[in-house]
Amino acid sequence: MNLEERTAYGDIGRKGLWENNTALVQLLGLCPLLAISNTLVNAVSLSLATVLVMALASGAVAALRTLIPYEIRIPVFILIIAALVTCLDLAFNAWLHELYLVLGIFIPLIVTNCIVLARVEAFAAKNSPLAAAWDGAAMGVGLLWVLALLGGARELIGAGTLFAGIDMIIPGAQAFRLLGDDYHGLLIAILPPGAFILLGLLIAARNAWVARAAAARPAAPHAPADAASA
């Protein structure tokens, strides 16, 4: 891989993780973002499933893009995504059944997640399979870190714990009670209003960071007036 290709892949990763983050910038996929982020384990589990689907779906669409007629591309894209999600749903049911019962309908709903279809249509259908898979994974990881941060904050504020439900994945493992046994929790953090409030704070923090970075960046030098008139 030459320098130009490494730079291109670096740009794809940076856009997916930060500059064009699906949760904080595009505000896509808010249904699972707000509904399933009540604990860190739930948030990360659904995020990893989404990352896997996005990477595989993007790579598959990119590999088949020349064979898919333009007029029926959207139904074919949805069919590919649905097939992958069905396999993932069956795998969760077979190997992580307790977690499968908790996540419930949100695993099949990955099919209708606008993040997945948007990246397949906007990027995978126009680029190579490797670049498309990398783009899908980067966008998915961008969603993952936001969901993990949101889920961890909601669980910690709402219940005083982290990794509640980890025993559904690792038998015998226990959650960490970080705020002591006397902490009774703040119920609103676990309820949907708490998700909206914390997500709004995350978006505001990102926007403030970007604005401060832009203000600290040195301005481009301007051409002299006489040179411009000449």
C-alpha cells in the first residue's frame, strides 16, 4: 500500500470516527442509540453487531456493484443487509441467548438502520470492496464509541455500576460497583429523557471542541491587495 492509499484510508477512518460521526454529526441511528444504551454491555454488544454488519454489507455491495442494476439497487442492498442480519440474529440466539433476549428486536432492526443503508448507497456502491469494508467498519466504530460512552455514563449515573450484565457474555463475571452500595442511583439517567440529555451534552461537547480547534488553527495568509488587483 503506497502513501496515497494510506492517506486515503486514514481519511476514511478519521471521517468515520470523528469528522462525520454517525451519532454526533449525522444524527443517524438514534433509535438504538437512545433505547439500548441504558448499560455499557448492551450498548457495546449492539454496536459490535452493527460494526460487523456494516463492514460485511459494504464489502459485499462493493464487490457486486457492477452486477446490480441501478433501478433495483436499493432492494438488493436491503436484501444483502437482511441476510447478514439474519445470520447474526441466529448466532446471538444460539451462543448468547440471554443477551439476545435483552437486545430483543433491536438486532433485526439493524436491517432498517439508516446508517447501514446510507453508507452502502453513498460509499460502497461507488468504491472498491476493501475501501468500502473499511468505511463501513470506521462508521460503525464511530457509533460504537459514542454508544459505549453514552451507555457507560447512563449506567454509572443511574445505578452506580459498570458492566452490569457482563455475565451474559462471560459466565461468572460481575459488574463493578464504583459509587458504593449506598448509592441509590439517579433514575432519569436510565430512562429515555436521560439518554436525550446526555446525548445532547455529548453533541455540545464535540461542537465546542471543533469550534475551539478551528479558532486555534492559524488563519491562511492573504495575498497583498496590490497583488490581487494586479
